[in-house]
Amino acid sequence: MGTVYLSTVAPAGGLAVKLASDNVAATVPTSVTVAAGSLGAIFTVKTSNVGAFTKANITAMLGTVKKTAALGITPLAVAGVSVSPQGVTAGNSATGKVTLDGNAPTGGVVVTLTSYSAAATIPATITVAAGDTTATFNLSTSAVTQQTEAKITAALGNTSASTTLIATQKVTYSVSLTAASLTGGAGATGKITLATRASAGGLTFNMSTNNPAVTVDPTVTVPAGETSKTFNVSTGGVSSSTAVTITADIGSQSETAALKIVPPSLVGIGLNPDVVGGGGTTYGVVSLSGVAPAGGIAVSLGSDNTAASVPAIVTVEPGKSTAKFAVTTTAVTAQTSVKISATFAEVTVSTHLTVRPLLLGSVSLSPTELVGGVSSKGTVQLDGPAGEGGEVVTLASSDPSVSVPASVTIPQGKSDITFTATTSPVTTQLAVTITATDGSRTKTATLVVNPPSLVSISMSPDSIPSGKTSTGTVELNGAAPTGGIVVTLSSNSNLAMLPQTVTIPAGQNGVKFTLTAGTVTSKTIVQITATYGTAAKTVNLTITK
């Protein structure tokens, strides 16, 4: 298309602008009229095919004013060539198509065709009619002894395009499957069987199905000299019985096998664990015979006793064959058997859950070893949450040096409770057993109670003049037991006058004593020692003159 433009709008009646071309490869009308009130007008430029790039000058004239525009004309080129079908059985025909990159000019365009194999016969030329961009031609094939590739070329001037036709020998074969019916999600094996051995190079079959619920290997090649080859068949979930056709193509031949895919059925239900203390939770699994289709499968659940509750529905997700659900229980006073059932498509499966009364799980102490007079924190643990009214557990100690409450009550909904084990000072190490009993089960924990030991001796002040006194303090790491504890005192010098022993009263952690300094002529350091059992502690005291 071309366009002429005016400097001002055309007057009433319009303006006729003359047109001309200096090249017969581009023709234009003798004039074009710019309508009244318009600034321009469009005209058509028709071109013809050229052997090489050509330039045409298009001229527009109005009065004495002339304007020129250049138009480049390129030769037509072959944009492509194709055959359909691309694979044929020898002796059958196919259709070829040549495509140009533009419309053929008046008289059409002749395209040269070449086949590079005797297996494919085509016309020497084909004419693309004027105004068209494509033309078709017939392609015939002759007998071959093995799969043959025939190169087909279309040429115009210096341009060309090629494609390949695959000609295969006529093959007698069949397609079979190891199963005629499968549940969605299951797999099978297919086989292509030839009537005679495959020729050199083997025979390759293109595989397909008419339903996405079934997939197969995209190609199957029977090796040279062999008569069969297997292939994989995979299936997906379906919501209703589905008939699927599996097709094996070679050239223009095809053979099929039929396969029916059926929806999955409910096949089982299980619990793990299948015995649980009342108030506890267990988990169930429903199983299908195959995978669930798109949208999943809703399985109804039920319980025949309020001691165990299940959700109304559990959904098996698409592509899955199982689904998990929770089973919650309540406290019971006696062992109770509960039937848990699952239903889908009029099929019901069931299993049994045993809900037993809660049992004592453990009793523990922290710390498990201490000095008499210090307390330990105890914990009683059930194997599930206590039911209505709570759970009473009795406690006992094997030695009076450790006291515990007679019982503790674990509140409803809780599975544990803490208590305090209070100890008394002892003179020797004791291993005390704490026993917890819920009526049917007993659990124990051991608390080691140690006697106190000497931890320090100190003097205040730690420096005194001759003849003056200082106060010493002896300390234990715990309270002294009944009767108290006698600690021996000594000094490495007779300049420190102090008692030979001190007694720490029962229930006390320490005691004080008085030391009197003797007379010295110069500063003297003396060592004071406190001894109890195998433990000895020392402190230095400075005496000045």
C-alpha cells in the first residue's frame, strides 16, 4: 500500500494526484483522489516476482509538484516444505505442502521438487497459483526392506527448504497387555509382537493412549533380529470405570489393545496403637485398592462407643491410596472395646480399639541426691490425661528421713502433677524409696540423702594484737542431725588458744567459737584447723605485737 499526503486539506470535489512507477515489477493506478476535507489517500502497489532484489521509484504529481518514494522488491523464497503424515507404510501415499514467504504473482510461481530416495516419488515441479502462498503435491512410496528416511527438498531461485519422510516396510504385529483390567494407580506390562523378526536397524513404534488416565512409553523399538518388545503401562485414579485404548503406530499402520481402569475400593482400616489409655489419642489409617482420582475420595468413619471419637469423614487425597485420621478417647473405669469402622461405595471395613483405664506411668525426683534438710521436687506421670474427677495416686516413703504427702490428685485433663519430698538431717547416707500407686500399678524412685559435711572455717577478724580475741565460725553444707555434730579444732601454734571441740546443734548449719591470741614480739601467722570425719578445713590468723 502507498499513501499520498497534501499540505492542506483537499477542497470541495477533492484533488486527483497522478501516480507513476519506473519499474514494471511494481504497478500503480494512474491516479488517486484525495477526498474533500482530507489530507491524504491510500493506493495499491502490485508487485510481480523478480529474480533478484529490485528497486522501483513510485512518483506522485500534483500540478508542478512531484514527490518520489522508493520501494524495494525482493524475490519470493521457499519458507518451508512438509509432508503429512511424516511416517507411512511403504506402498501408501502422503501429501506434501510447499509454503512461500509471500503471495505468488500473476502467472504463479514454479517451485522445483527433489526426492533423494527411490522410496519416495514426487513431481519434478509444483506451481503456486497467483495470490497463494502454498501448494500441495502427492507423494507415493515404494516397497522397502527396512525403515527408510527420504529427504524431500523444495527450491525456488536461491532458496530451498527440506523435510524428511519416513517409509517403513509393511509390518504384521499385535499389541497385548498382561492385564485387561486394572485399578487406577496399578501398573501393567504391554508387549508388541511381530510376525517375523525385525529387520536391520530394528522397528520403532510410536505409542499413545486415548485417555490421560493411562500413560505408556512414548516409543518402543523392537531390536533387529527380535520378534517382540515389552513396554510399561501406568495408570492414574478414576472415579468411574473407564475404557482406554492403547495404540502402537508404525508408518501408516496401527494396532491397538484395550484396557479397562476401575475406581479403587475400600480394602482396610488399621489403628496404631490399638490399645490406648482413656483420654489418650491413637491414629487410624484407611486403605484403598488403588489411588484416589482428582478430587480425592471421602471415606465415612464411625465409632460404636463414646469412649472413642473419630471424624465423620477422612479424605484420601488424589494420587494417594491411604489417609490417616486421629482417634480421641475419654477416661474409662474398665477396659472397653470400641469398633471403629470406615465406609466407601457401600463397602464397610472395621477394626477394634481397646480403651483401658489410665495407668500410672512414672514417679520421678529432682534432684535425686541431696543433703538431709533439703527438699526434692517429685513428679507423678500418668500415661494419659486424667478423666472427670481427676486421678488419685498414693505416695509413700521407705524411711522417715524423707516425708511425702499421702496422696496427690492429678486434675481432669492433666497427665501429671508435682509434689515435695521433704528430708531431715541424717548421720549416714540413706537411699530412700518413694513409691507411687494408682491401685493397679506401682512405680518407684530413689532419693539419696547424705549427711552434712564440713565446708569451711573462718576467723573474724583475721588479724588481732597479742592478748586479743577473734571469733571463728565453722560451717556445714547442711543442717546437723539430732544430737548435733562435734567438730575438732586445732592450731599449729600454742599462741592461738581455742577450744578443742565445738558442737553444731541439731538443725543448725554452723557454730561460732572464741580464740585468744598469746603474746608475740613480731607479727606471727598461725593456722587454725577444723576437722569432722575425713574432712579438714583451715584458715590463717595473723597475731601482731
